[in-house]
Amino acid sequence: MAESDCPAAGPQPLELAAGVHQLCGCGRSRHGWMCDGSHLGSGRVSYELRLREPSLVQMCGCGRSRRHPLCDGSHAKALRQPWWRWWR
């Protein structure tokens, strides 16, 4: 797979209107970043985001964010090598 075919690893902007939004935190939703209840029975919960005014929200594109589904800048940090890597 060419690098241009890979999904964006950095933040992905999402324009949201003012109000309460349920964001998908499990990755199973068929509606992209919006929760559709697919997490039920998985032990995961949706992420509630309350906005007072329309905003551009940065969503995680790499899956390493500790605030998933929101981006926290983890994509810019170097990946740690697995502990067993030095055995080779």
C-alpha cells in the first residue's frame, strides 16, 4: 500500500454545530465519528461532547490518543519499540 493510500495519521477536522454530540469511542459505528449504539455489549461507552457554539473539532486519525476519539497530539510522538525487539 502506498503512503498516499493510508488514512491520515494526524488530526482530522470535523465541523460540529452547537449542542450535545455523542461521539463513537469504540470504532464500530457505521456513521463515522458519530455514535450509533454499536458499542452496546462491548463494555465501551460513547463520548459525550457539549459545545456552546459551532466548532471545528480535531478527531484522532491514528488511534493512539488517550482522549480518543479526540486528538491529543499522540501522532507526533515517536512509537516505542516492543520490549522483545532487542532479542533479535
